[in-house]
Amino acid sequence: MSNESKGNASAIHPSVQPLFKPFSIGKLTLPNRIVMAPMTRSFSPNGMPGPNVAQYYRRRAENGVGLIITEGTVINHPSSADDPNVPQFYGPALEGWSSVVEQVHAAGGLIFPQLWHVGMARKVGSPPNPESLPIGPSGIDLSGNQVTVPMTESEILSVIEAFAQAATDAKLLGFDGIEIHGAHGYLIDQFFWKQTNQRSDRYGGDSFEGRTRFAAEVIRSIRKAVGPDFPIILRLSQWKTSNYSAKLAETPKQLASFLESLTAAGVDIYHCSTRRYWEPEFEGSDLNLAGWVKALTGRPTITVGSVGLNEELMRSFASGQVTQVTSLNGLIERLERNEFDLVAVGRSLLVDPEWAMKIRNGRFNELKPFIVESLRTLS
């Protein structure tokens, strides 16, 4: 690790020390609890990440981020993407990702790619492959419209194989683990969600056992491909980009049922996406989603959602206003209570590559607010 990244123990500001304790995932040890959240940037023309992408991630590693999770990278399937500038994770694009890994590791960082298929979130005719129809468990889009036919079992198996191949390639390239995108209404989440999964076969039905089968098979296939010591993160959410009030589980008991087969399949850590990390997931408890998932599974969790900012993600995008910096005290109190293990930071790290180092050294007055214009460059 570079000298700049390591700093020294005495330099850690007392109020944020819990964020800078090491954490181990199996044989992998993170230097601190700060994770760069996956954020779609769309700066990879024709799916190819270039030197600017490598430098973007390197800057965060140089400034003390414990783990970088890349923006969503699409697997090798013709309808996996709906944007030609989203990075691919197959074919010639792997050369670009090799450079990303090299740069991040040279700066002393750790990095996982997020593996992604957008499913029925893709509109008919979308690039980069407009001739390919979107796919989903029942061919139903996020608004409940029947758009295409349900995926066949052979199509399901081919997508499972594509996820496993991407994970295999990640390990070969030297990535430190992988994250599977199972949140926000994309393909894996479409299997989870009853509104978009109306199948009556073994991949659907009224039970979570059926609706989690696809994800569990993806996880098991990846685990078989990469072996026991390569960390697998699964990103989950209740909310969808089309429906902020959606719930996969209405109660802790339902959440336990939902998580059972996923945990058994081999998830090492759950990344629990919420819009505001401080909001309780269920009535009668202050635990957020990451807190409940950790309590129910015993697996480590990552919390995320408006960390260090005064306005949640989608509202800040819609308003275009400056999103101001706020205190981390409540977050750190929850971390000290072991409600969750790691903290994913999105917009604060997007706008400021030095965020983690500024926090570490108590330079709170130098933190930058988030502005929507930040999305237009890779700073």
C-alpha cells in the first residue's frame, strides 16, 4: 500500500476511528470500513473502459478507500445493457479492466467489479444491440406491462453461465472479489419481485424458494468457478428505480425466508441498498436493512444511502440542487454497535476522490458538497 494511503494511526481523527479499523472477508483484509459504492458513470465508449476510467478508480485508492466496487459492468449477453457507454465485462473490454486492476493495486487499493444484467429495465430497441429483445422472468417490465415472452430455462442457464464466466475472468484479471447486482429492479431482482416474476415453474411461484432460485444458482455457479476463497458480495434492495415503496419482504420473518437460500448458496457479504441509511426497515426496531440482514444471516453487511449528505440520491438528481455535507456521527454510532460492518459511500466519493483521506485526518471543512454537474466528468 502506498505511503499516502496508509498514513499512520496517530493521524486518524478520534471521531472517525471506527471507520478506519481493518476488516476481513475470509482471507482478504480491508484496511478500513469505507467502500466506494458502485455508481454508473457511462464513460466507456462502446463498452471499453479506457485510461480515464483506470485513473478515476486509482485516485480513490490513492486516497485511502478500503474497497472499490466498480460501476455496474455488463455480462456477456446481447441484452445485458441499455447504454453503449456502460462498460462491458467480456471480450476486448477485459484488456481495459486489466489496466484498472493494475492501477488500483499499484496505489495500494482493493477492487471488485459489479456484475450486471439490466433485464426488463431495458426498453425494446435500446443500444448497443437494438435487435435483441429485453429478457426477464416473465417478460414483464417494471411498470407491469407484458413486453416479451418469459425466459426459457435454456435462456436462464445461459445467463447463469455468463455470470460465472465474468466472475472467472475477474479472478484471472486479478480482481480481489466480485459483486453481483441483485438490486433496484434489474434482472436478478426481477426474479425476486412478485410483480415481475409471475412464473409458475421452479423459478417462480408464491414462495421465496422459487423466486430466489435463479440468484442462488448464479451464486453457486460463480462459487464453483472461483473457488472457496474468492469473496462474493450480493447487492440487494427492497426499492426499485420505478417504485421506491416496493417491498420484497414486509416483515423480518419474510426477510429471513428470502435470505435463506441466498446465504446457503455462498454469499460472503450482503450489500444492502437503501435510499437513506438512517431509516428503520421495519416498525418496532431502529435497525436498517443492513442491520436486519446481518442479524438474520450472521453474514457481514454493507450499509449505504446518502452517507454524509443531506439529500437522498434520486431527489438530488431530480432537483439539480447542491447536496450539502452532513455529520457522520449517527453512522459511526451504528457502526460501533456492530449493526453493520462496512459503509458504502457514493456521491461524496464521486465528487471528491480525497473524501476518505479528508475524513481520516479531520479535514471536515474541506469536504465537497455534491452537485449534479459532477456526473459530467470523471474527476
